[in-house]
Amino acid sequence: MRSYSKPNEIFLLESHRFPGIFVARGLEDCLVTLNKTPGKSIYGEKLILSFFNNKRLEFRVWNPFRSKLSAAILLGFNSLYFSRGSKILYIGASTGTTISHCSDIIGRKGIIYAVEFSYKCILQLLFTCTNRENIIPIFGDARYPHKYQIIVPIVDSIITDISQPDQTRILGLNALYYLKKKGSFLISIKTRNIDSLSTEEAVFVGEKEKLCKLGLFPTEQISLEPYDRSHALIGGYFNL
Ligand SMILES: C[S@@+](CC[C@H](N)C(=O)[O-])C[C@H]1O[C@@H](n2cnc3c(N)ncnc32)[C@H](O)[C@@H]1O
């Protein structure tokens, strides 16, 4: 499925402060990435054809209601925690919505090892990966990281988005196996999945304490309201 912006819709493209991300300024400004597979839309996102640096290029709108990372960037996250050429272990790949934009950002020299344990999602993810040679889908359970040891090398960053009560522990386990020293991590926290009785702030504090005990030191946290309710994204670095 693809839907192009209307021919009379004019967008001016500007680089975002995070390399590989752009801001399309039109009637409504939006975050976009350069489409690695021109003509192909992954999750029904709008495609924009526009001139940038005197070249006619195709960009994909990065929907903050569909991707927590896009929401965090729009809400002013200070760092992206990965860049062009990064090796990323992505836990909770789902059908590849966010991964497809990360794939645009890291470019040809980067690679994403995308772990997903749902059979239905991994099938859809395989379609997402068509012509995106920088995504390696892995059908596996992130609770058992040793099972994908044969595929995944030491990585620069781990991104975790699995909505599981023990996701911090799962991130810590995967970091021990695969994250380089001083490597970065991003984890999305859904308070209701962890403890529905405590206040949101208490859950975030508790999760940050757990992260520190695992050698994962948070540098920032952002609430994803209004794009995603009771969710926050935490970013930081590994130092064990
Ligand atoms: C919220 S969705 C991820 C959305 C995705 N990050 C995106 O923005 O496109 C969470 C996914 O994590 C997967 N998941 C949950 N627990 C997992 C585990 N232990 N190992 C692998 N995948 C898991 C679920 O099947 C689901 O597809």
C-alpha cells in the first residue's frame, strides 16, 4: 500500500539535528526519513517526493502515533543513541514499523538484528525487509539471548520495546551478551504492564534503579504523552 502526498501539496525539506532524519515543512510539519526502497510504503505511511540538495528524493512520513521513537524525537529527546553505520539489536521488532525508519537512518553500512517471537509479526516483518538488506529478522524469544548467539555479534546499541513486565531484566541479559562497553540503549516503559497499582513516577524510578543495577545507566527519560499514554522512553549507556 502506498499513498503519495497530493501533487499540489508542497513540502520544504530540512535536515533534523539528528543525522538521517528530516523535517518536511508543509501545511503540517512532519518528521520523515529518506526512503531506502523508493515506491514502497511499509505501514501505509505517506510518501513525499521533494527536492533536497538539488536532488529529487522520496521520503517516508514517520508517524509519532505509530512509533514511540518518532514521538520521543518530536517531544525533544536529547540524543538518538544510534547513527549512520550503527549495529543495532532491536528487541520486539513486531511488523517493522519503527525498524523500517531505523533502517533508513543507519544506511547501507549499518545493520539491525530484529528479534520477534510472534509468528504472525515475523511473517509481516519479512515483507518489510524486502530490499532492505540492513535488517536481519530473527524469530526468537529475547528471554533466551544465547539462542541467537550464532547470528548476532557485539552491537553498538540495543533498542527494547516488548511491553513485558520483566523487560528491564531482558534488556540487561541481552546487554551482557551483545552490547559493547559504553554502548547505548533505548527502552520503552509502559507503567501499567509493570505495576498497575503504583504511580507512574514510582514505576519509572523503580525501573531506573533496576537498570543501574544491570550496568545500564539512564541519561534521559521522556514521557510520550500525548502520542502514547502511560509510556516513557529511557535512553542511556552501558558500563559494566
Ligand atoms: C509494542 S510491540 C513493538 C512495536 C515496534 N517496536 C514498533 O514500534 O514497530 C511489542 C512486540 O514485542 C514482541 N515481544 C514481546 N515479548 C517478546 C520476547 N520475549 N521476545 C521477542 N519478542 C517479544 C511482541 O510480539 C510484539 O510484536
